Amino acid sequence: MAWDFEAIAKQIDEEIKTVSDSKSLEFFRIKYLGKKGLIAEMYSALSSLSAEEKPTVGKNANILKNRVTQLIEDKNQEIAGLQRNQSSKDSLDITMPGVATPIGHQHVLTQTMDEICSLFEKLGFVVQEGPEIESEFNNFTALNIPIDHPSRDAFDTFYLEEHDPHKNDRYLLLRSHTSPGQIRIMQEHKPPLAVVIPGKVYRPDAVDASHSFMFHQIEGLLVDEDVKFSDLKGLLTVFCKKFFNEKIKMRFRPHFFPFTEPSAEVDISCYKCAGKGCSVCGRKGWLEIMGCGMVNPKVFDAVGYPKGKYTGLAFGMGVERIAMLKYGIPDIRIFFENDVRFLRQF
Ligand code: DAH
């Protein structure tokens, strides 16, 4: 029998291209390399061939056998690769790096409150929290803000039930400042005492870039037998230099608060322009950061401390305002929008 080896080689090349799985590859193998396959047929024909034909047919049969063997081996690897890819899609590939779970962190306001409180803790103060729902007595009356006093207007307040302004001390409210915390502390403890009271406060203000109906304050109170205004100045100066920077200047401006006498507002020289005047400080060179004063003796009366025995200093600051100044944040609303692109920066 005469074979057209060239045509067979071509046919084999074409045929292997159509093989796509191990089953059809096995058919292919049997067809060419099987016991009754084409190559076997060629070998068994050798004995009946003439002496001239024998070497040519033998040689070509060997070439074909090697070629088919090689093609089968290549195809086997190709199919195994495909199977590997497929199965790794369905199952876990432990050689891949893991997907890290993002870890959250504290809100910038919490960080700021913690930082302020821990500075005062280092100065010997104790951190104490009070309730957000307060009595009218603690929020106003005991702090020398009587019912008909115009300063109540400065603390517009959310009352928990309809408020009759002629019935004093009857109502519960959302505290409008952290100062009622002073009353609670003094009712429970005798001097000497030094506390800071951080927390949320509420006022029915229209929301804009510098107002929010809820914000945070930190109140400070120190009471003993011989506390002086110079102690207040010294304490707040140390705090501001540590919190902002050592170079800032301080200014105590006379002011009025019903619960302190005398009272002052504290300004620091602008951290941005160092007092020259810029857009952050409104060209004034100064930034107002808190209220303070010497505890009004009427407040000591309200908590039942003996007359004339104690003096005290008090101060209160807005946490949002301080964080806005420290980090150059232009709008209070950003704190509460929970945009992680903002929050991640702190
Ligand atoms: N309670 C005041 C406010 O909300 C802040 C304040 C001023 C607190 C003077 C004080 C103080 O303790 O002495 O505006």
C-alpha cells in the first residue's frame, strides 16, 4: 500500500485543532497510535514491502508517530491548563494575597475632645459626663439664669414638652450647654474639685456654615478655698499653648455670663497669620475660642455650699469651633455629613 505521507501530516495538523477535551483527544490517539491505528497499520505493512520501499515507509511512519505523540502531549497540557483556570474560578486560590478589611477610626470631633480632655487630665482634672436631658433648674436657674432674665434668650432651648414660661423649673429640656454639669458635680461632691465635662448640646438654631442644632462643648470647673483669676489665666494659657502651639498669644476680654463673675472671653492670636490679620481671623488677628470666669457666688448658693468659703474658676468651649480653627475646616456641616473622604483625613 502507498501512503501520501505529506497529506496525512496535513490532515493530522488540521484534526488536532478540532480537539478540545480529553475525550476527543483519546479518539485522536486511538486513531493514529492505537493497536489498530494508522501507524500500527504502516508498521505491519513493512514486511510485505519491497526492499526499496521499506526504509522510506519505515522512516515516514516513525516521523508521523513522533509528530502525533508530540501533538498529543501539547494538547494534553493545553486541556489541563484550561481545566485549572476553570476550577480556580470556582474555588479559593490560597496563593492570592488577602483582601484587607478597612479599619475605621475615631471621628475628628471625638479625637479633638479626647485630646482636650487628656490635656486637662494631665493638669489634674477628672473627666465626667452628664446627661443630655436636663432639668430646667440645672440648665438655667441654678446657673443664675432666672426665668425672666434676658440671658435665657441667648440660650434658645428645645423643651421636651410644651413650655409655660411662667412656671419655673418644671420642665425637662435638651441641655443647651454643658454648664449644668457643674451643678451636678457640685451637688454630689465637696471641694476641692477639678473636672472637665465633654458632651453634646442642643439649640434650635438654623443650620448654616457656623451653626448646628447639635454641637459639642467641653466645660471646665475647679473649686477650692483660694482659687484666683490668675489661676484661671495661667491654666487656660498652658492649655492653649499645648493644644495650638507654644507661640500663640492670649487675650482675656471682659464679657458677661450669668454664672461667672467676673467673666471673660478668651482669644488666641490667629494660628494662620500670627496676628497680622487674614481671612481666617477676619482681619482681626485674634480668634475667640472660649468663655470663662470666676464662679458666681450665687451658683455656690444654689448647690448649697457654705457662703464665702469657696472660690472657683469655670470655662466652656465649643469643640466644633476649636476643631475648625485647628484644622482649617470652613463649614460645621461637614462634620456630620459622614463623607469618608473628609473623615479619612484625620
Ligand atoms: N455655657 C456657655 C455657653 O454655652 C459657655 C461658658 C462660658 C461656660 C463661661 C463657662 C463659663 O463655664 O465660665 O456659651
